[in-house]
Amino acid sequence: MNITIKNLEKQLDGQPVLRTIDLVIPEHKVLGIIGPNGSGKSTLLRCICRVLQPDGGAVLLDGRSLREYSPRQTARRMATVAQHNTYNFDFTVQDIVLMGRSPHKRAFERDDTQDYRIVSQSLAQVGMDGFQHRSFSSLSGGERQRVILARALAQQTPCLLLDEPTNHLDIRYQLQLMELVRGLGRTVITAVHDLNIAAMYCDTLVVMQAGCIVASGTPQEILTPALIRQVYGVQARVLADENGVPYILFRPECGTISK
């Protein structure tokens, strides 16, 4: 599935948040969107998954405007893992993940053996097998995030949109989640807060600042001390591991840290 963004603009509360965004999403690759808080990362993702309606420009799926697709058609093509997930009712984990099957069901069609098999497989992929009958509200933040990823996997779409998916996760599960996502072979668009995670798992990076794309390229091309200082306002030393993957050491712009 080809995803293209043309001249995308969005205002919130009368203030421009996205300014003329043009972007072609590489298929079957992991595209990371990085930038400081307030740069427009989440707003861009919400426009792509039609949670927000752009004020100008368009998101194109296979050359057709997103507006030409029904919500069900869109949900069969893109699954979303949001940053915050709350529910007013006390659903079980299985109930939550079964929601990912709804785009594939007719109205009032009951869940069948195949749906439950896909739910079990999805939970196993994120390390949450055995949690089917637990209350979603009883889970930790990290456990909830993994269940929401399982729901997205159960949706079986060619594209995943992830809004800072490693939030609330400890280091072990951050790495496991990103290993899983990268190994799916799907098109992945993810907002990433941690630049070292972005360097390890993203094929391409897009840098946002003040609602604009200011740079794009591979992690090796993008994650330079000069760009990190320009965008984040901190000093950084960029090294490379034995495979050539960058890793970054940070210091505040003011210089020496008092001890």
C-alpha cells in the first residue's frame, strides 16, 4: 500500500500545528518521526489515521484521498497504537484485542474460532499470553501498551501507526516491542521520543520542528551533533556500534553538569 502526504496543513485552536507537510512513506519499512515536544509528530499521525481532519492538503492511499475511503476500509489498511488508552468500561484483555477484528466483521456478526485464534497469537507475540481474562484496567501502563499493540496486530493491516509506542515500557519491553514491530515486514510509521531507539530500529527518519519537516534520511545521515543541537537544543556526541548503528550521548546546552 502506497501512502503519500501532500501539502498537509492543520491548525489547532487557531494556531498552525502542521505547515505544508509533503512526505512519501516507504513501503515495508519503519519510518520514524522525531522532534521535540510540540513539533507536530502526534498531530501528523492523527491526520494520517483520520482522527483529525486536515485543514489543507491530503493523505493519499494508493493514489486516492483518504476521504474517499470509509472508516471500515481505512481500518482494514491502517491500525493505530495511540499514546494514551483509557476505557470507561471494565473490559477484559481478550475483549480489547477482539476489537481489532471488528473491521473484518459484518454488523452483528459474532466472533468465531478464527478470531479467537488471531487474538491468542497476537497476545503471544507481545508477551501477554495467559492474560486473556485479566481486567484491562488492572494492568500496568506497560502491560496496557502491549495489549493495545496486540489489538493492532489482530487487525491484520498492511500498515501500523504508532505514537511513541515505547512510552510506559521498561528497557526490556522497549527493545522487544521494537524488535517485533521491525520484524513484521509491514509499513510502520512511528513517532519516537528516544533517539537511540530510533537509530536502532528505524530505516528512515523524518525530523519535525515547529510543524515543519526540516530533515529526512537514514539514522546515520540524520543523527548528527549539529542537527541534534539545532532541533533539541542540547549537545550530543554521536558514536557508532560494531554494526555502524549510531548511539548518542547527551549533555545539556549549558555545558558542565554540577555534581
